[in-house]
Amino acid sequence: MAIRSGIDPITSIQMASLNTAECFGLHDKGAIAPGYEANLLLLDDLDTFAIGSVYHNGRLVAENGKTTAFGTRPEATDPAVSRALNIRPLSPGSLAIPIGKSNKAHVIEIIPNSLVTRHLIETVPVQNGLFSPAPGIDLQKMAVIERHKGTGNIGLAIVKGFQLKSGAIATTIAHDSHNLVVTGRSDRDMLAAVERLKQLKGGMVVVSQGQIIAELALPIAGLMTDVSASEVAEKLNLLHRAAADIGASKAFNPFLTLSFLSLPVIPDLKLTDIGLFDVKAFKHITVGA
């Protein structure tokens, strides 16, 4: 990105390697010299940064866009790290968001490619006293569901910026507590996403009209997988294409963004399993304004 912006390639590489390593005190990384780890990229072209091969600890691990053998794959059999999500049964009522008579609500607005969010107060569509996503309005539900101890905690919020036209996306990568986080345009699709993640023992899913249209299982603590890197990459590509198919914004990574909306240490608004959190005021608040 720096090279495309006009910065000299050598300076760009130094910024991303040696400068960074020195900044964080990583004394054996960031340069090619005696005493440094032999983690290397061999480039075919400096201007386009076309990578010919990759070495890790002096060993060739990728060439011409493909990984080389990494040895045998470990088996994830320890029940302590590969167990079912501990989530109590859910119903459509589990996702109900009451809104007061003013029809105004505190809303989390996404800032594309930023961990910071905006705290909005907006008039939202309401049916029978409950928030109800409406066509043409970029407001949808979000839930953080506690998945470790079976507490039954479900935090609910309204989020703006995903631009979904239908369906839902969900993941069990949700910093820092890594509960299950889901957002969508309908309760049916959100519940289908939760149910599928329970079956997978964690992962990432995209749902449309009640059907799973893309998924990546992460059965190791709901965060990792034991399948090959190439298979993970293929499924991630399918996930992002499926998210785009249901209208997700292409201006940012929807799953990466979703995974940080539950981190209650970064302003302005975030969502935990016990509710909407105003980071600046450092307290939980109601959704209704």
C-alpha cells in the first residue's frame, strides 16, 4: 500500500520490517543479518511486491503462490479445547429489543476499517414497541451471546453500517471474551446462524432466508481449525462472497468488524453479553434513548 502511494520501495519495506521490529524491541526480527531469524520474502518485483517465495526459520514454506509441506497435521481431540458451545436454547423473543414511545435509540455506527465506532441517537423503525429492521434503512440487530458458562446472557443492540439487505452473519471470534456475536436483518436468520455455530462448535457463517450459504468451522475453542491453510483461505473467500451477496458493505471486512464490536475498551459504543456499553461514560446503557 505504501509503494502504491508513491513511497520508495526500500523505505516502505524498512517501515514494515526493521522500523516495526525496533519499535517493539524484537531484536531478532526485521533485518537480514547474523543473529536475526531467517524469515524472508523473495520478491519478483519491488514495485508490485510480487512474492516469489517465502522462508520461515530458513526453510522454504511457500513458492509461486502455494504453500509447501508443513508436516503432519495435529489432531484436535482434547475435549477441553474442542467442546460444544454452552448456549441456552433461544427463541425469537430472545432477540427482542424494546424501544420507548419516542422511537429513539442508541445506535452503534460502524466507521469503515476502524475499531472506533460512533454513538448515534436515531429514530428507528418500531413494531409493537420493538425495534424492527425496515427495508431501505441501514439499521439491523446485533446480539452478543455468552457461550462459555451457559449463563443465558444475551446483549442486544442496533448497529448501522453493515448495509445488509437480508440474512445474517455470525462468528465466535469476538474480542476479547470470544462470545458468539451475530448481526442480521431477521430474527429467523440470526437464530439459524446461532444454531449452526452450535453444531460446528464455533466458527463463521452467513445465512440467507434461513439457509446456511457459507461457513467455516472453528472447532478448537471456537477460534481455530485443524484444516489446511489453503482450505481455510477458500472458505474465507466463500464467506466474503456470500456476505456480499446479502448486501454487506465491501468497504470493510464485515467479519473482522463484527468481531471487534464486542470489545468494550474502544470508543464510542460496544456490545457485551450483558448489554450496550458506553465506553466514554464507562457504563452500560439501555438501547432505547
